[in-house]
Amino acid sequence: VLVICSHIRAAIYWWLAVQNPKKFIAIKCDSIQDARFAKCYNGSETNYVGLETKFDRPGLYYLATYNEFPYYRAKEGLIEENEIYKYHAGRVNAEDMLIL
């Protein structure tokens, strides 16, 4: 398993976004905390990563990705039920312990 710095991964995402226009779609968030916990699905404003980015839509955005190449989730990443982090966290019973 190759573990790389998030700055390098960001460059990889950018390169893939340029190669795959309109596939990396981000959802606008109200706060950094919401982005960290994938709680941005209540809004409808989106933006693309790559050459299609709309720079007149400033703000914090959450980008759902797969952990395997080619990483993008396209429109599937805009559906809260498809969010992997929330799905697994939600499956933990109250009696179970989840350590992240």
C-alpha cells in the first residue's frame, strides 16, 4: 500500500480532473467542520474541479472520492446515501465502539 502526502494526492486529483472534465464534482459546505464529517449534502450548490471550475462560486467545498484510481465519483458523489464514510459510521451500533 502506497501512502502519500495529501498535497501530492491533490495534484493527482487535479491532473485527473483535467483529463476527465466534469467528473470531479464538489458540494458547497457551510463550514470546515461540515466538510470534515461529510455533512454538506443539504445544499445544492456544486462546482467542478479542473479546468471547468467556476471561480465566481467561492466557498468551502466537499469532494467525495473513491480510494482507488480513477478516484472520481461524478454525480454519484452528490448523493448522501453513497457517502462511504457516513455509511460505515452509521452502521455502528450504539453498543459498538468506533475508533477513527
